[in-house]
Amino acid sequence: MTAAELLAALAADPAREADATALATLAREQPNDVRAALDADADRARNVVNGALRARSAAGTDLVVALVETGSPAPLDAVARPTRFAALFAHEGLMERLIPAIERLGLGDRLRAVVAPMVDGTFATMLETVSHDMRGGASVDAHARLLSAQLRLLPKSLLPVAAEAVRAAAARPVADRPWAAEDQQALADQVLQALESGGVK
């Protein structure tokens, strides 16, 4: 099947793992041909990436990375959305491959616009789910370790942007509940300390 045919098949049925694998292979062997097919129908290209992400499979993850690696704008547009970017960290093994692929293309700054919304949303969600009795949720320490690990995957040029977003999130008013202000400051302090230990100010 051609790249256009595989894209059409996956747009109709994202669960076709054999087609996802075939398209990922084709994207690496004939990146110019696959990019041309992606560029020819950007909406379909974004739909295929969205379908691959929803599938949450190894084949889907591999396809997303391979399509981004072609350099076509549409796949990158699909992943670099402020409303989606934070959720991509929940996809096992995706961001460890996707962000370096974006950097190899020289497009690391393309993620600049999504870093602050990602930090803000993740920070707020973590504060809502902090547990002090360990019967549910996670501790501030656990949340800080997770957010720090996610931020360290970002291009190094964007880590100062992430640090500034953490400071901004820490300065926002918090809900009137026990420990809220303390949790907010502790989470920010631990994440900033982790980033600064890697040379980020």
C-alpha cells in the first residue's frame, strides 16, 4: 500500500496495527514520500496521529514518532497543542522518543507555547489530588518527582520557561482548604530544586 492508502485506512480505523506499523516503516524508509502524503491532507494527517494516540499501543506510539520525524508540520501540530501536551506524558515511552525527535528536526522551540499551559494544568491537578493520609491520591513528594521527571524530558532550551511557569503557578491563589498553601509552595520548591540541580535557574 502507498502512504496515501495507509493514511486513508488508518483515518478510517485507527486500530489497524499492521497498517500503523507499515506506515511507520515507510515513513523511515521513504520519508519524503510520506511527508508529501501528510502535507497533501493535513486534516487527515492530524486525524491519524490523534487516532494513534488514542490507541495507546506500541504501534501507535511508534507511528506518531515516525510521522513527526518526516518533518511534516501536521503531525507536530497534532501533538504540540496546549490542551493535549500534558496528557502525552501518560503514554508510556512516548515523550522519551518524541521530544528528542522534535529536537533533531531543530524544532524544539516549537514546544515553547505549550510548556506553560502544561505546567499550569499539571500543577493544579496535582494540588487537587495531594493526599496527607495516604488513603488516596499521592503525596507532595511523589507529585514533585513526577513533574520534575516530565519537565526534564523537555528540550534544555525550554527548561527556564518551565521553571518560570512553576514559579507563576506557585504564586496563584489556592483553594481555601487545609495545607493548600503549604502544598503549593512545597510542590514548587521541590520541582524548582530538581530543575536547578540540573543547571536550570
